[in-house]
Amino acid sequence: MTHPSPEVIHALSEGRFASPFDVLGLHEVDEGGWVARAWVPGADVVEVLPFYGEADGTSETPGLSPLPAVPATRIEDSSVFVASFPDADGPFAYRLRVDGEELEDPYRFLPVLTDVQLERLRHPNGRIHEILGARPTEHQDVSGTVFAVWAPHARAVSLVGSFNGWKTNRHPMRPRGSSGVWELFLPGVEAGALYKYRVIGPMRPEPMLKSDPCGRQMQLRPDNASVVPAPRRHDWRDEEWLEARPRQQDIDGPISIYEVHLSSWRRKEGANARKGEPGWMDYREIADELVPYVAELGFTHIELLPVTEHPYDASWGYQTVGYFAPTSRHGDPDGLRYLVDRAHAAGIGIILDWVPAHFPRDAHGLGFFDGTHLYEHADPRKGVHPDWGTYIFNYARREVVAFLVSSALYWIEEFHIDGLRLDAVASMLYLDYSRDEGQWIPNEFGGRENIEATAFLRTLNETIHAEHPGVLVAAEESTAWPQVTHAVDDGGLGFDLKWNMGWMHDTLEIMQSDPLYRSGLYSNLTFGITYAFAERFLLAFSHDEVVHLKGSMLRKMPGSTLDRFASLRLLYGYMWTHPGKKLLFMGSELATWDEWDDHGSLDWALAEEPMHKGVRSWVASLNALYAEEPALHGTDFTSGGFEWIDCHDPDRTTIAYLRWSPEWEHFLVVVCNFTPMAWEGYRLAVPYPGDYEVVLDSGAERFGGGGTLDAETFPTTDEPHLGRDQYVELTLPPLSVIVFRQAAKDGGPVRS
């Protein structure tokens, strides 16, 4: 066939032709010789410039044409031009001259992706980001970018972008057999080019313009095109950190996390987001201020609310569109690498909030991607989240699992992320989550458990831990699902940590109540220990607790201003001495009066006000003690590391407990008073005789308290109390937490 049929030409002109390489490019003809067909909409004169070399494009003089140019003839009134080479005895390389300008013909190139690569799309750790998306490369000795997208049910896919004037019919893509992948190598396209995929599906006649699911960079909202990424230019300097990471992040070590929303931690002076002036700092600016600040506070980790690209600011990143793209709100991907590197240099790990539970319905996103429910379930009883109106991933599809696992590995490998926190895990585990009867579909055994989702979570955790030992994976999981943090081989889900939502709710309930009537909620302080060691728990006062009219952490506390600050210090002291790792949302260390405003910035004017500065100093001191004392971090998940001294004092609403170090070599004594009353003659039973010194006192003047504790060292009285042979006696200050250590004797530590 010398000329394509009118039907083919019409399909090309409408961008609906599914097999462009069957017609375009170089083809042998039955009569002998070869023809080159070029698809050049808008051209007037087209010539073909053959040059020496094999069909793979090799030539001693690439880009030159030692052979005469051959005019190409337009087929009727179409944009198809044909040049004949009757004497050619085999395939050859060529270029086009279009209206006097030389350019490469994308349709003369062989495929870039191999069959082995395409097979990886169905493997859970296939790292599909190395295959799909836009990748600048050199192919057949020509520089350009290869684009590849998975759209197995599409009838046709075209590439549109800044390189072709956003013409919807200029660059139809090549289907790669049964893989479902569409591919095209575009010569000359460089980093920074904008692009989308024009997809024609089987169920809708109108084409859809889609961002790249595997795109590594996107435009700043409200624009949503994908961006051809530049090669990494950041020179990593964190080799020592990565080598030490398995030790640094051992779950028996201190893990204290500062949770941050980058867009509202600090903004540029004078910016007003509500007037269209967001004033966002870029990643580098944030790093230079955030990392030293967190280091001074003594946190071991920074957790970033999702920096995966998202179209809606107010979603805080939890409605992700770009699962491989850092948000452009704060600059380019190298900027994020700089932030991570800067944190590692300060000994701080970076945890990323990551959302595999659902994704938004934005037209340019994953939903209905190839004209079918590709990434999501088709049945809304499984495919639509009832609370958020978002789509739910179809975890039964191997390519979807590969997509999500690849995203997780991408952030770990490309950005040296040290951990992932999975949002909304409970909604993944249960088919009836937030659904009424009749609105959900039971599993194959008639149950409510989402078998495909649990299999995905196990695959994800096993893959991460096998390939990146020491990387942490935490679950925000609010139910009693068993063995969330147990090994997969033992029937668990394989997470490292689980957020302790029950402890958080119980604790805030009693702390927000009138202190004079807290005795009725006394069990809120004691019940958590009954299950504290069933999982590896993380205690979190996160962003969710300081939004939507819930008030700031300080504002939650009742009473006078002084009582509010005392209660907040008590709350944090109780948290830091309770078994479990720690997480605190930004601004909570400043004791801000106002709840979090994602459109604004933290109230940094409070930082040097005495009472607020005292809370910040208290948090830093808690972190310092937590890091240096194995008794506070080494037995977080061991029941033997916690021992009640007194959990039967509801009338005074006090509790006292011991935290033991591993092997019971050392201990700390903690006593908390949850009322605004001072208790004179308070007897605190202790394990051994001797002097007990105050390690931390939440009421100390340096923390903004009144300094009412009547001594710094307390001797024991040898008299039985609460089942022990001795006690120390003190006046227990109101709304306070005090940590004691047995004082050294004869120049050495006391046997404990």
C-alpha cells in the first residue's frame, strides 16, 4: 500500500487512529523499494532527507543529508505526505524538511521500551516509574523524550503539549501489544516541556485530556499539565545517614515526630492567601529555617503532610493527583531533595504522608483514565468513598498494585524519604467503612474485610522492608483490626507503627473536661495501658485535632490562662512519658491560641512571649530526656517496661508509674496531677530506698510555671506504701507532671 485509505487519513486528522506506525514512517512497498510517510498537519512543503546509516539511525554524520532531498507529495487535501524511494534495498534513516525547517520524524524510530520492561508493569515491585511517564533520553543517536502511559482499554491515545502547539492530532502514540501501554519517542523535546495525554475510550465518544499518572513534575495549580522532568542535579551528601538509618530508626530507639504542613508553617511577609497571594516559601527556603528549628526542639523526625501534587490547596495534599510528582507550590524536585539532605545532615529523618486509600475525581486525574474504571472499582459500592466522594483504588488489579508500590519506592529512592505514613488505612481495610447496610459488597467469604486491600498492604510493607531496611511505615488506623504492626509471616499487616487513636481521644476527652470533675473520667488515663502493647503504637496530636472548630491544643484546655498553660504542659509531659512513639503538629509547641489556618502561617510573634516560650522549652526538654533515657524509649512496646505505682486515685485524679529501661537496668518515676489542686503530703511509692531527684518538673519557672515544687531532691521514708517498702513525700503541685530519677550514691548509679 503506497497511500493510506481515506478512512485512515480521516482517523489521523481527528486523532482517533490507534496504529500510527502501521501507516507512518518508513515502509517497504509490494512493488519494490520503500516509502516514507510523514504526518505534518499545517505543512505546505515537505521533503525527506535520507542519510547513510542503518535503520537504527547510526551515521558518521548524524543530522546531515549526503543524499539528495526527495520531495514528498501531499495525499489529496490531507496532512499526509509521501516520498518514494524505489531504488532503496533496505530501511534507512532520514529527517524531514518542513517548510524549510529540518526536524526529526517521530514515526521513523523503533520502540524504546522492551518486552521485559513492559512485563514489569504487572510485578508489585516493577518500579514502573522507570518505564512509564516522560523520560528524557537518547534513542538511536537522537536526543529527545520517550513518553509512555498505561491505558489498556483506550481506542487511541495522542500526545499533546507545548512542543506541538497543543494540537490534539499531531502525535498519535504507538500501542505496545497486549501490555496496554502507549509509547512515543519525540526527538528534540527537552526538560520543562508541558504535556498531557489525549485519550479516547471505549465508553465515551469525547476525548479526555489527562495528566501523566507517572509524571514526575506538574504545573502549579490551577494549571495541571505534566512537565518533562529535568535530570537530577542535586548532589546527595547523606551517605552516612543512609548507612546508619537502620540503627537511627530502630523502633526501640527514640522516635519523636514534628508534623508539618509546608504551605502554612511559615509564609513570606505580607502575603495574603485569601487574596490570591499565597506567599509560599520554596523548599530550600523552608529547609534553611525548618531544619534548624526542629533540631533545636530535639525532634528526631519531620513528617510532611502530603507533598505529592494535588489540585486543591484545602485538601492539604490528601487528594493526590501526582503520585510521583512533588508539589510545585514550593519549587522543583531538587528543592525537595535539598530539604531532605539538609535534614539528614542535622540527624533528622523525613517521613512523608502518602495516600493509597483514595484519589480525587478531577477530570485530569486517574479517574476513568482510559475511558473505563481503570484505577478504581467500577461499582460505586466499592469504588467511591462515601465520606469524601473520591475514588477508591482497585487493589485486585496487579497493575494498580504495581503503580502504588512503585510510587512508594520512588519517594524512598529518588528523594531518600525515611518513612511513609499511610492515611486512612481503616477505610481500606473494611468494605463497609462508613457505609450503611446495602451500600457495600461482602467479600468472597461473606465478610466485611477487604481482602485485596490487606494483600496490597502486606505486599507494600514486605517490599519496602526487604529493599530498604530501616525505612518506617506507619498506619493511621483507628479500629481494632488485629496485628497491624505484626510481621506478615505471623499473619500481620507488616507496619512498623500504628497511630493510637483510642489513647488520643480518651486523653483529650479528660483534658478538655472541667478539672474538678475529672474523677468520673479517671479510666481514660488508665485504660490505654490495657492494650498499649498489643501493637507498636505512636501517640499523635496531629493536624486533625486542631482544625474544623476543634480549637488549638491550648484552647482545648479549660480554666484560666495560667491553668491552660499548666494543663498543656501536663498533657505533653504525660504523652512523652507514656509508652509509645510521639508526634506533635506544628504550632502546638508554640501553644498557639488559634487553631491551624492552612491559608496562613503560624503565629511566630508568640515564639518569644514568656508563657509560649516556656511551652516550647518544655517540649525541647521532653525530647532531650526522651532521647537520652532508654527507660522512655527502649521499652515502648514491652509490657515489662511500664509499671503502675498508683492507678487507683480517682478522687485526687493523680496517677503514678514507672518506666523501666531494657533489662531493667534503670528506671524513672512519673507522677501526674490532673486537677488544679495541690496535694500536700502526697506519698509516692518507689522501688528502692535512697534519694530521688527531680529530672523534669512541668511547673518549673523556666517552663512558664510558678516553681511551686518544694525541693529538688526527696529522701525515701522506710514505710510500706501501695505494696512497696518505701515512699517519698512531697506537695504535689496542681496540673503538673514530675519525673524523678534515683540519685547517684557514692559516685555511681544506684542499682535499680
